[in-house]
Amino acid sequence: MEEMQVSRTALLSAYFRGYHAEHVNPKIFNDFLANKLLKFEECNSFNQYLLAGLKAFNPKLAASFSDEATALAFSMQMMYGPPQILSRAQYTEVLLEEAIKQGVCQYIILGAGLDSFAFRHTEMLEQLQLFEVDHPATQNFKLNRLEELKWEIPSQMHFVPVDFTRENLAPALTQTSYDSTALSFFSWLGVTYYLSYDAVLSTLRSIADISPVGSIVVFDYLDTDAFDLDKSAPRVKGMLLSAKQIGEQMNIGFNPSSLKEDLKKVGLHLREDLSPSDIQSRYFQGRTDKYYALEHLHFACAVVE
């Protein structure tokens, strides 16, 4: 990602969430505000991008659809982005709701992008201080969009600009009103695979260092097979190529068999690690459409020891 350019994947994530909320039932995750955070021309640009991709991949298949809406719906079900983004968001917000009942009072979203939690869940925000941490360029884009929409930013919502490739989370967060003694919930979605192994563990160590015992961090990751051309699933190969083409290259995966030990080294206990088959069973089983879990994708929930 270029230094002062908004993350295209952040915009695309909002687009996928908005499309799903508007067009798909039953819903995997209902972000009914996502479309409002994107302008018409931005949504239309993504529509055309996906339709062009389908035509390039399989011209005969693309021509078989009666209209663009049908072709777009097919693309949404078959590509990598929507199932990944929707299921991880649902996983995280369900765990957050449970954690609030156990005393969590701070919610920190790392790589927040155009997340709309603060405006969708005002009832939960009454019990939380919310910290959105993201790259300065993406965060500025969001702040400008909120101003254009004239959405009032809640007093519990705090913005923390951080470039994870250059800066450490701990000093950036502790310079705000973040309380290092308060039970906290960290969400880190769609970020780990863009960083180096050391950068990921450094950020996780920072979380453990600035949070009391019992605080929670949820993150998604790709397993190491995703980066092996002989083992990687076709959809995931396409995802890696697309990310590279837009200048947001994915770099690393983790080995599920050693993740528990990796986390233990930085002060975290692995509570849960959902495999692709687990994700399929929990979020996609029984659907009559063609949405299915993304290969090589894991959801991890860890607790500060």
C-alpha cells in the first residue's frame, strides 16, 4: 500500500459487506450501514471490476447470465472475498458480545478500515470505549466520509493512526485515553498476512504487554499451505495474485500446529483456532446458495495470560 493512499482492500471489504446486507438472505453477517460509507461511483466501480474479472476468467460463463445483476451475484458467491470478510466479522462480534457480559469495557479494532460497529451497535457502545486503529491514510478517508455523511461521532469512539509496518502499537495506544488496566477485546482482521512474521508477533506481544490478564484478541490468518503453489487452493491463489496486483501483497501464513507455541512466546494463550472446515460448519452449512468457507483461512481467539 502506498504511504498516503487509502487501502483499496478496506474499501472492497465495505463493498462486500454492503452488497451482502442488501442482496443476500439468509445473511452471514448484516452490516446494514456499509453501503452508506461508500459513494455510488465507488460501488459501481467495484461492480464493473468484478464483472470484468468474471468475463476475463470465463467469457462463455459470463455471457450465459441474463443480466449484470445475476452475473454479479454469481461472482459474489464464488470469489474469495465475501465469505472471508463476512464470516470473520460475525465470529468476532458474537465473541465481543459474550466478552462484554464478562466485564470487557474496551474494544480495540486494529486495521478498522470502514468498520461501522459504532453506528450499528449503539447499545453495546454504551458499555464500551472504542478505539479504531488504522493506517493514517485510510483513517483520514473514513473521517472525511463520516463528515460528509454528517454522522455524529460518539464520545466513546477514538481514532488512533498507526502504520503497523513502521510503528509499535503500544506507545500509540497508551498515548490516548486507553486504560491498560481495563479488560479489553482486540479485533485484528484482514491484516496479519500483509505483514512479516516478526511484525505480527510484535503486535501480539504489544497487546499482551498493555492489557490485563483475561483480555482477548481475535485475529484471522492464512495457513502456510496458502503460500505453497503445490498446495494452495485456486481461490486463494487468485486472492494472493489480486492483492499483489493492487500493491497490497500478502506475505505470510502461520502453521496451525505451532500457533499455540508461537502465541505462548508473546504472552497469549490460544483459546480457539477455527479451521476452514470449522468455519464451513458454523457459518455456511445448510445454505442453498454457493457461499462456502475460504480455504486456508483460520480464525484464532487468544487470551492474555
